[in-house]
Amino acid sequence: MKNWTTLLDGELRERALQTVDEIAEVLLLGQGLDEPSLSGGLAGRAFLFAELQRGRPQLGHGGHAERLIHQAALALEEKPLMPWLYGGFAGIAWSIERLGTLGLHGLEDMDEIDEVLLDLISRQPWSADYDLIRGLVGLGVYALERLPRPLAVQCLEAIVARLEERSTRAGPGLSWWTPPHHLPPHQRAMYTEGYFNLGAAHGVPAVVALLALIARAGVAEKKARELAQGGARWLLANALPDSPGARFPSAVAPGLDVTPCRSAWCYGDPGVVLCLAVTAQALGDPQLEREALAIAREAALRPEEESGVRDAGLCHGSAGLGHIYNRLYQVSGDATFKEAATAWFTRTLRMRRPGEGVAGFVFWSSPTGKNEDTGWIADKSLLNGVTGTALALLAAAQPHTPTWDGMLMASIPA
């Protein structure tokens, strides 16, 4: 991939940087975010101050980033945590490793974490989720970051083996089935036998991208490549033929109708095509890249009022779409993606409500995770809240390749 270029310019760039500065100021003053995780807490917030340090080192934001990641690291020793990337100790450890590339001091020795994860991943059969947020794929993101350490290689080999065991032949390729006991109640009522999940957050697209990145790293290369190629074929075969801008449903299951999905990272065309673009680059597959970018252009041109976007978050909001199209622009140079990214960042800035939420941003979400509790809330997190909004804006306003978005399977390899 060519060098990262600044997407925004002029007055819009100045507004973006001012907004990020105001968000950072509020986050420094706030004391309400004490949990340590990557997606929701201290580790994720550390990335914002590390990225601010890259752009304007004279302001001393690196010290804030080190303090936050140190606080998150203490949780590895003091609190019982699940292993997963987004909400568990793998995500904190991944953050420490990533931030170390920027010169921040982390833990001296994380081999014990690698050993714990290798023991977990080596268990057969794998009965937990396979996904990015709380499953095998997220653990693979961490293990990739730990290469070339021998324990990391062993972890990735085991992950490929577990994903092969969980795969199933489907259509022209292969896929990964989500059984009903892994579904939340409202989905289990609809998909009583389970489903194939087509979302980047919980489904097949991130599996395919991870396997391609593992193959690119030269670990279990033949098998990882074979699985990634089979998964990519299956995904493309499940694109709806007559639904421009909304080609991928959220899920498919035998005997059930499929419907077009909103535009988002977690579910919908933007997240799927981003994973396919990562896959194509990692495998050196120009045909797959052409097909993925063609669908991505349709998604980029989808009318805003049909997108389903309500807030400025990364997961399913305007900043997330802005960042995805910025990533696709950086790798392709296609003006369609630049225009789409700029439009979504413009909308993001227009969403500010002075005096409300966090630095003027509120988010359409559920503090309890239950649909009936969904409403407008103040959210400081990376995945669903203002930290992620600020990181996406900053990536569009600075000439630096983002360090944090590998957690979204958005880091397209050079």
C-alpha cells in the first residue's frame, strides 16, 4: 500500500482536529471509564492519545497514553478477565504490543499470556465462538501481532486447525456456522437452528481476512490460504444480485428469506468488502480485489438516508463508514471512496450537540446490551463511543497510517 495521505483538508480538517482536541480534553477530565478493555475502556483510550502524540509530539499526549495503558496492564494481574480481543486480556495485551511500536513502554514479558492462549486454543473441539469480538479470530489478531515469536506461531497454527475443524462445505466454497446456543435470544427466536453470519464483527468476513493474513505471514500457509479462498468464494456467492449498496445480508440460513442490510462495519457491505480487500491484498489476488472494490463502490454511493446510520460511532455509525472508505481510498486511490469518506466525516461533525453527551456526541446504543433499553447515551468507548469517533477523525486529518484499526480487520497489508 502506498504511503498514507491526509484525507481531509482546509476548514474541514481544522474542524476535525479541533473536535478531536475537545474530545481528548473531556476524556482527560472524566473519571467514569475505569474498565481496562480495548473496545470499551482504558486500552482503547490509550490509542487516541498515542495517535495525538504522533501528530503533535510537543503537546505531551504520549504521557497520557502511557498512563492509560499502564493502568490497563495492571488489570492483567489484578482482575479475572475473559481472554477475548475486545473485552478481555488478549485485547489489552494486543494494545500493549501495538503501542510498543510507537515507543510506549509496556510489559517486559507477555510469554505467559501466549502460553495461556495456546493452551486454550489447543483444546478440541472448540466450543466457544469463532468470531472477532469474542472468539478465535480475535485471538488470532493478537497472535499475529506477537510474530515471529515461536509461541505466536504455535497459536496461529492451532487457530488455523480449529477454524478448519469448524468450517463446513457450502455452495462454491466453505463457511462457518453459528449454532443457536451462541445466539442472543432475539436472534435465536428467528434462527432456531443457527445461521451463517455475514457480519465482520461476529461472522465469516473476519475469519476469511484473518486466514489470509496468517497465510501471508507464512504460518500454515497452504491450509490457511485454502480456507481463506474458500470463504471468499462463499461470501461473493451470497451477495444479493439486485440490491445496489446493500448486497450482503446480515445472515443466511436454509429456508429463510434474506433481506438487505444497513451500511456499517459490524454488519453490511462496508465491513464485508473491507475484509475482502484485506484478504485480496494478503493473498495477492487482483481478481478478488476487483470484485470487492466493485461492490464497495456501490456501497459508497448508497444514499445516506438508506444507510441506517444514526450516530457517529465506529461500529455502526458515520465515523466507522468514514474510516472504512478512507482505508479503501488509501489502498485504491479511487476518488469515489475519498468523496464518500469526506461526506461521512462531514456528517460526523454535524452530529455534535453542544452541551450533550461527551464533547457534544451522543450515541444510539444500549447500556445493558438489551434491545429494549436502546436510546441516546453518553459513551466514551472506542467501539461504540467518542474515542472511536476521535480516532477515525484523526486518521483522516493526519498523514499517519493508523495503529489501532487492525482490531476492526481494517489494516490492509502493504
